[in-house]
Amino acid sequence: MNIINKFKIYLALFVILIFQLQLHNLKAEEDNLIDDEELPAIDPFAGGVGTSNQAGSDTSNQVGANSGLLNNMRLVGTIVGENKKIAIFSSPDGGASKFGENEAITDSTMLIDVFNEVVIVQDSSGNEFEVYMNNIIKPSDG
């Protein structure tokens, strides 16, 4: 009779252990759902004010970041490969667009050349500008 009582106690402990493991697994699945949430397309740590006034830079010959040259888009990245160079621009609504060399960015602006940290664009009147990733646009020296 003593063996049967021990068997019942072990069985009860085993059942309790199984229920605890199942509850723990359910809680782990809820934690994973939080990690899979979509992140915002806009960098929340980027300043709300443009960096048009940099120390040591001549602001008189810089084009403002809100000018019509890029329709308020910002350069956020470049991809430089062996055969193709791509510039990635972010629009104010959070969308991203990619443009290759000699491709029109806007109706009046064309992407001329892509480098690691700067791109060269040309407006409709033939003026070339350097667009940097810190949201500075200034005329190109040639």
C-alpha cells in the first residue's frame, strides 16, 4: 500500500511539473511577439532641426536643406559596387527611394555621381551640387 501512495505522489508532482512547463512556454511566446514588432522608418534619435549651420562652414553658398532641389528628401545611404552605384533618399513621410547614377531624382534634379559619403546632383540649369549625409547641400567645385 505504501508503494501505491508514493506512486500517486510522484504522478501528481509530474503532472504539476508538466503544467508549469506549458505555462512557461506560453509566456515565452508572448515575449517573442514584442520583439517582432515593426520599427519606425524614421530615426527617432535624429534631431528635428537641420544641421545647416555647421562650425567652420560657409553658409552663404550652401543651398538650404528645405530647398526645391530634392523636394525635402535627405540622403540616408549609398551603395557603391563594382558595376552599379546607388543613392538612397528618405522623404519627409518616412518612405525611402533609391536612385542610380544618371537617373532623375525629381523633375528638375538628376543624380550625376555617387561616392561613399556624398552624391553629386545637377539641377535643370546645369548647376552641380554636393549632397552630404548630414543634410548639407552645397555647390560643387567641379
